[in-house]
Amino acid sequence: MDLAILPHLTVRLAVQALQQGDHAAWIAQFSADAKLTDDGLPANFQKFSESAMGHERFTRIDRVENQGLDIYGAFHSDRWGDFDTYFKFHLDANGKIRQLDIGQAA
């Protein structure tokens, strides 16, 4: 998958790390106190990060919005199967991801 479609460098690096199952590269894109929501509910960012690496990935990116901070596409999870999803990244003043909202796209 060509990640050049992702115009925001921090987001592209985070998604690349997810695609490659690279936990260290993934964590490097986030602030130390990063938050996660899953279908609108608070979730444990650290737990998600540990379990997702190497087991979850985009299989297709359908669209990118909000200046490259919102991604919609097909997703595969070894645990949950295949579904359409969104990832919405929120950055802090230093350009690190302070919050990630994920969920099933309608």
C-alpha cells in the first residue's frame, strides 16, 4: 500500500509503523500521555498499542480528510476480523499525537 496518500508526516509515520508492526516507531509518534477512544469510548492506549502491533493493519485506505489527520479504509484485525474503520489523529503543540480516535466506519 502506498502511504504517500497520507500528507501529514506524523500520521504517515504512525500508520507505517502500524503496517509494519513496529511498536517503537509507533510509540515515537505519540505524546507520553496519549489518549485513545474506540467507537467513542475511552480505551487503554498502551494496551491497544501492545496488542495491535503485528496483528492489525489497514488493507486499503479509501479516503483521507481533515488535512491528513482523518483516515478511512478497510482494516484487518487478527482478533476482530475485517471491517471498515476510521482513525482520527489529534496533535499536540509539539506535533506529537495526543489522541487517537478509532472506530468502525458507517
